[in-house]
Amino acid sequence: MIMIKKAFLLIALLFTLGTSYGQKFAYVDTDFIMDKIPAYKEAQEKLNQLSIEWQIDVEAKFKEVEKMYQSFQVEEVLLSESMKAKKEEEIIKKEEEARAYQKSIFGVDGKLFKKRQELIKPIQEDVYRAIKEIATQGSYAIIFDKASGATMLYTSSKYNKSKQVLKNLNLEYK
């Protein structure tokens, strides 16, 4: 609640300063914009498909570990202490490999992250350039992003520049 009050006060202060100095403000909705870009939709679909495929691979590796463990439980009574220790080490090693693989795919710098950067970042940069062009041409001091979670209690549609961004990207809006 305190964060909301601080954000509201900051926005109110910016608007007050802006009106007193003649600065102009506008906003865009990047979720709306991205939803209208076919390349973004294609990239999202590709990422979703890759994510599903990689998740299946990860699950297969963990199922293999589970099978090894179940087999070990069945054979445990028949194994010597050294054989038990060897089997346990194999299971632990296999589980560590599965976790490392999972991290290499879904971790902070994993394949999914890198693929997202490869597919989405150029589109985001194009949108940013279009927004910057609108800000420069329209002499806007600040353009807020309605989609970024900035608290906007009220917005007048006349200050929404999302459709203009789409126009600058040569995309038709219906």
C-alpha cells in the first residue's frame, strides 16, 4: 500500500511539474502493441513450442533417475554394501546431470532465455525506436508504459500513443 502511495505521489508530482513547465506526457500499452505484431506472436509460439519440447526432455531425464531409484530399491536387499554405494552414486550422478540439464535449458542464462533474447529483443527494440520517435516528434518529456505495472489510476485515451506506435511500425490496426 505504501508503494502504491509513493508511486501515485511520484506520478502526481511529475504531472504537476510537467504542467508548470509545459512538458508533455503520454503513455503506451506495450502489451497491446506487441499483441498486434505478427512477428511477436510467431516468436511467442516458437518459444512456447521449444519450451514444451525441452520440458519433455527434462522430464524424461528425471523419469530415468526415478526408474534407476526404483530398480535400486528392488535390488537393494541383494546387493553388497559396496554395490549399494556404487548404485547410489550412479543415481546421484544421474540426478545431478538431470538438474544441470534443466538449468542449462530453463536457468537464468539457459537456452530458453537466450532464444527469447534472440527472437523477442529485436522486436522490442523496434517498438522502443518507434516510441522514441513519437516522443521526439511530439516533444514528449515522458512516455509511460501502461503495461509495465505503473499505477495509472486514470488515463485519457487522447494521450495513448499505442496506435501511433503501430503506425510507425507500419502495422495496420483494426
